Amino acid sequence: MPSQTVNVIRWTENEPPTEATLRERMTREGLHPYRWGNAPHDVYGVHSHPYHKVIYVVRGSITFHLPETGEDITLRAGDRLELPAGVRHAATVGPQGVVCLEAHR
């Protein structure tokens, strides 16, 4: 069974990232990112995926809700989330909407 550890890597640089910078980082890892976005306050109900998801927030914010642990993880520009296959989660988009780059392992 794959690891169920959700990993968050916070953006620590002084300047916010560009989409090109984040795309380059993902590509260097052999990932094939695609871009998606949502309007402010959009909600995704609880679900899971059969693949390992890697997400970078390009701009805006999104909060992932993990019902199994009760944890809420808010991601902002530059933050990265690694979500293993099978982890149940929901999400709420922040007040400015969100644009992300996502890839699957």
C-alpha cells in the first residue's frame, strides 16, 4: 500500500512565484503539469483519486480538508501539496479564487 502521508512544502522565497518558475520545477522532476483554476469560494466535496497528486498554487488560495485527520491545509502562492493516491479530501477555494498547476505520479 502506498504511503498515506500528505506533504506540504511552503513557499519561503521573498517574491511570489511565477507560473513559469513552478512549471519548470515540476518538469525537472519529470512531472507533466496542467493548469486549472476556480472562482472564489468554489467547493469540492469529499473524494479521492487513484493517483498521487502534486499541486502548486500559482495565485490565490485553496484549503484542503482531510476528513480522516480533521486537518485543514491552506495553500497560497508557491505552496506545494503532495496528496497520495486514495487520500480522501475536500477543498474550498479562497476569496480571490485560485490558479494551480497539477501533475500526477
